[in-house]
Amino acid sequence: MGKPTEIAKQAYAAFAQKNMPALFALLAEDVEWQHMALPETGTPYGGTYKGKPQVAWFYAKLAESLEIIEFEPREYLEGPNHVTIIGRSKARALPDGAVHETAWVQVAVLDSDSKIIRWIGTEDSAARFDISRYFR
């Protein structure tokens, strides 16, 4: 099995280069992709996706919702077949243009072929949620 951290770094490099074929080559066909955030927090791409076609939908929804300005994996905590990544990002919400920064945690689990079989991500979605709109 390839080292989970190396696979995660390859995936982040592909994402940064907007090279989706390279990213998808690292995924198992039956990958389970889960982003734990609710649409009510301004995260329309939150949910669970199964298989590469649904993961493609996740990324399409992400691209419609955010312009990523900075994306920085900061720390990798590796286990035998998984890695937990802690990072931060800065993004512009679309279409309103509000910029926010958020901390995030992501976990990639590899199968015996060193493919990502499961991905779980969460972020500080409150950083994006504009509570002031309720007090106008």
C-alpha cells in the first residue's frame, strides 16, 4: 500500500492544479465521499456521495458555490491505511462575493490498492454563515 500521506498530497496537488482526471485516478470506483456541512450554513455541496460520478457532482457544486483563493493543508496525521489532514482555506462565496476563512479537517481512507475508498471532510461552516442578516 502507498503511504496515505503521499496519496493525499497527490490529491491536493491535483486539486490545486484543477487537474480533475489526476484527482479521480486516485479514487476507488466505489468511493464514498462525505462533506459534513448543511446547505443551511451556505454549504450546498454538503452531503454524502457514492462513486466517482457523484463525487464529480460534488466538485461541480463546489465550483458553483466557491472561488477558492487559498487552500492550505497544514498537518498530516497518518495511520496504517488512512490520513487525517488539518488545514485552512480562504474562499469567496458565489454569487454574493463574501470572502471567508475557515479551518477544516479531512480524512482519506485507502483501500488495498492504495486508492481513496472513503473521504470525510468538515469545516467551520459558521465562518461562511452571515448571522448579521437576521438582525437587520
